[in-house]
Amino acid sequence: MELLVFLIFAFLSVFAALVVVAHKNPVYSTMALVLTLFSVAVLFVLLGAPFVGVLQVLIYTGAIVVLFLFVIMLLNIGREDSQIAGHKAQLFFALLGAVTFGSLVILALLSLRHAALPPLTPELVSLEALASTLFNEYLLPFEIIGLLLTVAVIGATVVARRPAAGEGAAAPKEEAQP
């Protein structure tokens, strides 16, 4: 039963990730990203890391994706209208990259098949060890990421702000016709 749930959420996460990349509407792509991240959180719980699963839902699904959706709505990004037929070279290199990535994943999985990984111990997955490492060794990067997210929200607000009447570039003047 556990294997069936794992396979369902693994398929759902891969399918939703493909929708994120392939859909032309950015709001639908963001909603598919929420589904992808939630499916990954379920996979973490099934693999015996419930704390990482909860962090996945709280931080990524709850905060980062809401920030993405906020920026998309604030910038009023519309649907992309592009012709895929005009970009044959781009399509060729995308397919080449996908085949290369797929073959590297297969090679990595084949090489890991023979490696014996030690089992996880409670010391490796404990909350105290994570908190100690995060707030002792990685405190500066943790604070920098918080500052970066704050600057991103402020920057998105400034970029999306529409100039008030009489502010910004002047309207083009009409030339007199002789």
C-alpha cells in the first residue's frame, strides 16, 4: 500500500512539474508548482522525514509560491503568445538537453544501485542537530536569504507600481499639422 501511495505521488509530482514548465498561463503554472511541492512533501513523509515534509509545505508551498503568485498578480503578467514553430533551434537544443539529462539520471541510478548506503539514524535526522547546524554554522547564509527575499518583494513592488498621473515620462505632444 505504501508503495502504491509513493508511486501515485511520484507520478503526480512529475506530471505537475511538466505542467509548470509547459503551461502558457503563469497563474496555472504557479498552481501546478504548489501541487508539485506538496507531492514532494508527501514523498518526504513517506521516506521517513516528516520534519522536512512539513518544512517543504510551510516554506516552499506556503511562502515562496505565495510570493511568486503575488508578483505574478502584481505585475499583471498575461498569457505568453509565442510560436514554437519559429524556434526550431531552441526546440532542438531543449530536446538535446532533455535527452542528456535523462541519460545522466539513468547513469546515476545505475551507479547507485551497487552502492550500499548506511541506514539513517535518529541523530542524523533530529531536529536539534538541524537547528544547531542551521543557527551555528549557516547563520549568515540564513540571514542573507531572508534579506534577499525581502529585497525581492520590495523590488517587485517598485517595478509593478504604476506611475501616477503627471509622474514619470511625459506624454508625447501632438505636432501641429500645416
